[in-house]
Amino acid sequence: MELPPLAHAAAPTTLVGTAYAALRRDIIEGKLPPGSRLRVEHLKDSYGVGAGTLREALSLLVSDALVVSHGQRGFHVTPISMEDFLDITRNRILLECEALRQSIQAGDDVWESRIIAAFHRLSRAEERLATNPVNRFDEWEDRNREFHQALISACTSRWMHHFLGILYQQAERYRRLVVTRKPIPRDVHDEHRNILEASLARDGERAGQLLSEHISTTYEAVRHLPADLFNGNANAMDAAGTA
């Protein structure tokens, strides 16, 4: 079961939906850096839509917490900070570990085959990421998201999936900063494998603990990044080689 789309997301076939998806992608990837101003008159030509359409798309991104609106000062990309990521991390651990425990209790043979297949695809993406971290990150991120989704896919709480979708999306901006830079030593493959094995063994408590440590380690990695990545300076992010 895929994580459900955000309730307010525009249909991808509409002009607003197309602009929304493109802007969200560019924000998450850092092409529109944290803290940068989003000038409608400049961006409408870049995204091939009118000013009204672009404002609608930006309003949706405000609901995603990826954009902030400052009234007469217009729209800005939401800044990033360690305080923000700590809040994201704590709430993701709270919800995702519980969702995993529920998924382990309810999961059947189909669920087991789903998480095994997702882990296999993720492992292959990890191999390619190791040889080309910048160009292969998007593939790895997709496979990583699919693995985490598969783990909790047997959880029946619609709201749990909804909020985790939002938190996972918010965490991606930070995760991108550490995957290509590797500020601390870690074996992400082993972390995923251990979570998989505990889940297949139907050990909900151990699987939840391993998942909690896995998510917390990413927070620790972000803590070791240069401070200038969090000051909203677009030039600092570009100089650091954001993927």
C-alpha cells in the first residue's frame, strides 16, 4: 500500500498540480535553497505558468510547510535548522515505530514478500549510489522511501500514514545533506537489513528499537554538518555541493 497523497495536493494533470510538483521537487532538492525568496514574477516564466497559478501552487506548499508566506513580503522557502529537524525526528520516531509494530502484528505473507522485494531494490540502489553519489541519489531516495513504506504498509491507520508522509517529505531535505557528504561513519545497508530481519521475525519491539536508532543516526549525522548549511545562505549550500 502506497502512502496516501497529502489531502490538499492538487491533481498532477492540472496546471496548479504540475507547478506544485515541480516547485516541491526543487525545494526538496535544494535548487530553491532554504530561506530564499520566491518571487512570483520571476518564477512564473521558469515554471511556464501564470502568476495566479503559481500563487495557488505556493499556497499548497505553505500547507506542506515547505514554503512560508510573509504577507506583503511574499513567499520564502522554509528555512532549515537543527531545532526543526529534531522536532521532525522525534515525531517520526514516535509515529513510524508504532506503525511498524502494528504492521508486524497485522502483516501477512504478501507483506513479507513486499518488504523483502523493497529491500532487494534498495540494496541495488545503494550499490549504484556508492559509485555515483550525486547522480544516483534520486534513485536511492525513491528506493529508500519504498522500503520504509513497505515496512509499515500493513498498518491500517490512515492518519498514521498521512502524517508520516508529511514528516518523511520534510526529512528528505535534511537527508539529502548527509547521504552525499557522509559526515559520520555508518553502514546504512546493515541498519536496513537488521530492521528487515527483526520485522520478518515478528519481533516488534526489536524492530521498533532498530528503526528508532536508524532515524536517530541520521539526526546525529546532520548535527555534524557545517553550520553554514543552516543559515539560509543559498551560496553556502551551492558551495557545499548540494545534490
